Amino acid sequence: MVIVMCTLSVCAGLVRAARVCARSAKKGDEEIVEKVYLSTVSRFPTDEEKQKVLEYPARDPKLRTQSVQDLVWAIFNTKEFLFNH
């Protein structure tokens, strides 16, 4: 129970951080994607991952914050995150 609570707290914190990153006009999408990957799975995204992710927020710049939050939640649901973190 304690582990689940800690994990949920960490997840909520990362989602809040993603929201702040996404709202920053100074940061480019590529920099935000790298920061999200470093914060969640402690590595930079591969070229293939970066290419796929950068296509998503570019479709609608008005939804940048939601796009970054979606990326964080998508990473939370990967086997890499579940079994390594």
C-alpha cells in the first residue's frame, strides 16, 4: 500500500512538471521530450521515439500541455518504466 501511494505521488509530481515544461514558451518541443524521457526513464529518447513523439504535439500547438502530459502517461505505461523504476 505504501509503495503504491509513493508511486502515485511521484507520478503526480512528474505530470505537474510536464505541465510546467509544456507551458514554457522558451523551450522547444524536442527539449521538452528529452526532459520528459530523462525524468521518467533516465535516458534520452531514441531517434525513432523522438520522431514519433514530435509528430504528435505538432498536430495542434494549442494542446501542447495536454500532449506533454499524454507523453508522460504513455511512458508510465511502458514495460520499461513499470519494470525498471
